[in-house]
Amino acid sequence: MAEAVRKDPVQERAQITRDRLLSAAIRKFAALGYDTASTRQIEEEAGVKRGLINYHFGSKDALWKAAAGWLFERAAAELETVEAGAANVDPIARLRYFVRAYVRFSASYPEVNQLMVREGLDDDWRLDWLVENIVSPWYQRVRAVFVEAERLGVAPDMPFHHFYYVLVGAGALMFSMAGESKRLAGIDPRDESVVSAHADALAELLFPGGRE
């Protein structure tokens, strides 16, 4: 049996530090916005020494791009894994499964919606970067789902662009505004039963008749 390749301890520690900085950066950028979140705050949140953002990323701009890419890569990988579980179900059930998977993805990564809303309000180079590198491919992925629904005769009676924002808005808002949800309805959106109920509700709304 071949020996497992040993990781260089220095490189391993560096990767751990990078991941801590990326995770902290996403939390701060999503909560405070790019301009308000400082590199000092991010380093303190990550529990690392001052100056490590410049060492690992070179600049705040580069950190933001790396953090956004890191978040969406992790989220997309989880969504793809969940979707793979629907490979052998019938086509209409697969559409509903896609909606449920998106809701669960949104519950796991509320920072995605928070970040997109903040950058949409700022409407500058960061939104350009997000749309070009992340949002456009996702938009086309959802379009393929809508086209399949049209082919099956179960698409909602609305243009695709409206369907996209109904899915994204309804699927994500409750989780990115968890504090409001707790105050209004007395429920914690992170609770598994709430996530499951919300996923079923949106799947039923967009593709009726699919409740199990």
C-alpha cells in the first residue's frame, strides 16, 4: 500500500490561516458591507495577527474577491451534492427537489443573500465581479430548470426573470433576516423543521402538487 502523502506543516498552517481569514471576511463583509468592514476587524474576527491579510492576499480588494469566491464555491459544491440525490426521480419531482435544495443551500449559507443585497445596493465594481464570475452562471442554471418546467408543462405563468427572483428571494430572505423572523413569528429559521417546511412550501408554490 502506498504511503499517504504528508502535508507540509508550514503550508498546512498557512491554509488554516487563509481559511480563517476568508470565513471571517465573509461574515464581516456580509454584516457590515465592504467599506465599513476593516482589515483589522477581519483579522480580529479570525483570531490572527495583524498584517496577515496583506501577507496572504495583498490587499482588501483581493481578500474580498477570494472570500466571495470561497463562499460561493463551498455553497455550489453543497448544492450540487444535494441535487445529485435527485438523479433517479421523475422529471417533475426533480424540479421540486431543485427548489428544496436551493432553500437548504440558502439556510446553510445566509451570507450569500446578505452579500448580494449589500453589493446590489452599492452597485459598483464588486457587483460587476459577482455577476460576471458567479451570478451569471447560476442564472443560466436556473434558466435551464425553468425551460425544463416549460417542456413538462408545469412552469409558473410568468417570464423567467420573474421566476428567478421569486425563487431567489423567497428561498433566501427568511434565512438572511433570521433576527426579524424570530421577532415576527417566534421561530428560528435555522431549525431543521423550519428549513424543511419552508423548502416544501416554496416547492409547492412554484410547482404545485408535490407535497409528500
